[in-house]
Amino acid sequence: MQQMPLWGETLRLLVEIAGTAAFALSGILEGARKRLDAVGVCVVGFLAAFGGGTLRDLLLDQRPFFWVRHVEMLWGVLALCVLAMLFLRQRHFAVTERAIQWPDALGLGLFVATGVHQSLMLELPALVAVLMGLITGVFGGVLRDVVCNEIPTAFHDHRPYALCAFAGAWVYVGLWHLGTDGWVALAACVTVTAGLRGLALWRNWQLPAWKA
Amino acid sequence: MQQMPLWGETLRLLVEIAGTAAFALSGILEGARKRLDAVGVCVVGFLAAFGGGTLRDLLLDQRPFFWVRHVEMLWGVLALCVLAMLFLRQRHFAVTERAIQWPDALGLGLFVATGVHQSLMLELPALVAVLMGLITGVFGGVLRDVVCNEIPTAFHDHRPYALCAFAGAWVYVGLWHLGTDGWVALAACVTVTAGLRGLALWRNWQLPAWKA
Amino acid sequence: MQQMPLWGETLRLLVEIAGTAAFALSGILEGARKRLDAVGVCVVGFLAAFGGGTLRDLLLDQRPFFWVRHVEMLWGVLALCVLAMLFLRQRHFAVTERAIQWPDALGLGLFVATGVHQSLMLELPALVAVLMGLITGVFGGVLRDVVCNEIPTAFHDHRPYALCAFAGAWVYVGLWHLGTDGWVALAACVTVTAGLRGLALWRNWQLPAWKA
């Protein structure tokens, strides 16, 4: 992503911060709903925010982890957890959940793109790169739900989420193989993922159920 | 496993394909039973098929993962998931479950043997090699059940599964230390594991419950 | 921890053995309560005893794992599982649970200290070292509860556990940066963690609930 203009870099950073905060908040809300204690709420927030990227780095054998290089993100999420516990009340839950849908969708697109990008840099096959993108974007939420003793939302709410990420990941792979600039592919991946996710929420698309 | 004859190599490949398909189908069936959406069914199928081997490679620090070297296995399981969703109906579930018992038992034996083999090549102690074999064979199913929010079947259905794998793994370790050819040890491990598993199913052996 | 006197080394080993046994017993008891079969009880015991340290080594990319270097610990826990299944009856459960509270608290302190120590040796930032300490001490229990299909006790019983470890970990980091001898920092970390945990149990401290 060498040729990205400065305003693009700033925009990317903003999306990353907004996306991480949205992921963390989804964990905090779920922890609060499950009546976890203060420690549990923080852990679930951290898992939701950093779980997917950590799993990607673990599978791709990349060290140091991204949150070791950017330890200020850990402090940020910790602050967010404390602030949420001080100021967030039950009547804010539904509002917050609606408010984080857009940063969540944008963050999903960005995290998927980084997972695909890292895998392609390591010359992994296209399908593997797509799977790594999905893992980066989706498995934070999966870990969050597993620890909260729920079936992962991404797998049974019948609303397209991983599927939008899947489409966005293939867009990134395609543009990469066409030799497009890294930041164009990134922008396209985020746009497709977040756009499809937005459409799915707006038109209330449903994933097909099992025809049993 | 250098001295394996060609027909042995072909046989091994057939068992690997059959075993992977059986593991994936066990995940697909469980996902369908839990009424997951299309994405969830695929993910659980993938976890059941590749989870154990991935965990082994992660613990042994072996890269690239086996499914990166054999990316056609990923495509195969993806195709299997789509086909299952198109053609498998509820009335087929019980039949399918009985039909996959044998390939599942053979696959279990093979996956255990590969886990033990890799560990012994890395000169790990015997007990560690046996545990790695168990993890390879059993933890795909464990991940499948954890994501589906169930206590892992292997741990509470009181029917010997991991125990057959345990016996097979020790057979492999024993023959290895006697200096037997790799493919003889492999065949013995698969025979013992699958044979014990078959006996256990046929005679309806029960693991002792906790004498509380 | 080079300058530790011999009696200190012996004490450390005793705490490590007692702590590992307490962790394993917590897993065995939970497995027995959930009516797992013999295999399941053993696996949950192993996860509780070795899960946290393994996750630490995986995240810090340290091989061989500590239980590969000390394979006698695996044999010890295996023996403990078998003995527990033979001799532990339901009426012993409550007694055992009370009896393991102290070794558990001491073990928690020791495991946290080793996680922090390893991270500081790798020159990781202070917050990351603290998190690694927490993961070492707490995530064995988390894995135990996740496999048993429970919300992790450490996250929702409203009794300080991870928080005591958090305090102990910061003590270790602080003393390290002051240049204190390794074994003094270790002793302080164990004392603070186990002391706070003991106080919390004795005075029945409660973590604040979510003010919903």
C-alpha cells in the first residue's frame, strides 16, 4: 500500500479506529447483556476487538502482533471499556447497537482487506487469502460469542455478514492479480464489503435457511 | 514413510479424502441440526474437517499448513458443503450419519498417525506425540461442538472414540521405536484405531461413568 | 531469576506443582459435575492445568512448550486424573474445592509472574506483559469452562480473580523496571496476587455489577 496519498492514510487510520471501537463495543454490549462482571466485560470487549487479527497473525506466523506494535490501541480499548461501564445504561443499548452498524461494516471491510493483503504478500493461494480475510474480520465476533456461551451470531442470524466480507475479499484478490495499486484495491474491498452489508441491512436480505 | 509402495500411497490418499469428507459431513449435519445459516454450516464443516490438523500444525509450529500445500482440499470441502445444502434433506440425516461411521473411523486412525508421526520426526517425547495425535484426530470435532454451543460429543457420549485413538497412537509410537517401516506403523495404527472403534460401536461398549 | 537461592528454587517448584495440581483438580471437578465420561474428565483437567501456559507460549512464539521440556508434568496430571476418578466421590467435591483455594491462589500468582517475566525478557511493552501474565494465569480456567459449555467463572462470578492477578502483574512489571532481583519480584507478585485473592475470599469482596 505504498502509493496511498496522505489523506488516504489518514482516512484508513480513522476507519481502523472507528472499526476497532465498534467491534469492542459489540463485545461490551454482549458482556453486559450476559450480566458478566467488570473483568468479563473488558475481556469480551478485547476479544471482539483484537481476536480476529490475533488469530490471523497466529495462523500466518506474523510477530509481533499488531497490538504489540500499536500498544496505544490496547490502552484505547481499555479506556473505552471503563467509559462504557461508567456511562452506558441499559436504555442506551439499542441506540448504541444501531450507531455502531456503520463503523462496524467499514471496519469489517478494512480488517478483511488487511487479512487478504498479508496473505497475498506471503504468496498464499487465493482461496487461503480469502479465508484469512474472513477470519480477520469475523472471528473476533465468533470468539466473543463463544466465550459468552452463544452460537456465533455471524453463523445463525441469517443476515449476510461473512458473505459480504467474502465478496469484498474476492474483489481485493482480483484487483491484486490485475496489478492494481494497493490502496485502490483496499478502497474497493471496503466499499464492496460495507456497501453489501449496508444493502443487506437496509433491504433486510435473508440468507437461505437449510431446506430440511 | 519413504518405502510405502505405490498402491499403499493411493490407498492412503483414498482414506485421507474419505476421512476428511466424513469429518466435514459431521460438521455440516451438526450445523444443519442447530439451524445455522448457509455461512454457519460451511464454517462448521470446515472446522470439523481442518480444525484438528490446523491445531496440530499450530502447536508444532509447522508452516505452511497442510491445507495451504493442498488447497484443492479446501475447494473440495467447499464443494461438499454446497452440494450438501442443495441435496441433503432431514430424512437423509440418520442414513448419512451411519454411512460416515466407517470413513470417520478410518480417517481418525490416519489423522492420529500423521500427528504422531510429525511429532516423532521433531523428536518430541512419546507422551507428547500421543497427545498431538489425539489433538489431530479429535479436536476438529471438539471445535465443531464448541462453536455449536454443545459439550463436545467425544467427551460425554460415553462411547470410546478418543480412547481408540489413544491406543492406536501408542501402537504407532511403539512400532516407531522398534524401527518398523513408516507405512507398516501407519497401517497398524489405522487398523487398531478403526478396529477398536468398530468393535466399540458394534458391541456398544460404554466408557465408565464417574462413580459419584 | 538467576540469583534465586536454592531454598527459593525448591519453594518455587513446590508452588508450581501445587498450583498445577489445583488447576487440574478444578477441571476434573467441573468435568465430573457435567457428567463427562473418563476421557472428557481427563481432557478438561489437562486444559485447566496446561491451557493458559500453552496459550502464552503460542502467543509469544516460544517452543518447545513448557510441558514438552517437563513431560513429567503431563504424566503427573494424567496420574492425578486417574486417581481422582478412582477415589473422589461426590461428597468430597465441596471439601476438595475449599482445599484447593489456597494452592490455586498461589499457583495463579506464580503463573502470572512467569507470563509477565517471559514477556519482559522479549522486551514487550508493559501492558502487553501484564496481559500475557493474565492469559497465563486465567485462560486455563477459561478454556475449561468453554469446553464444559459454561460462561467462564472468572468473568461472571463477581469475585475478584483476574483482578488480583492484574494487580500482581503490575507489581512484577514495576519491580522489574526498578531493577529488582527476579526472585524478589516473583515473590512480591505471588504474595500480592495470592494475598488479594485470599482477602477477597475472606471478606467476600464483590466486583461491581454493570449499573444497567
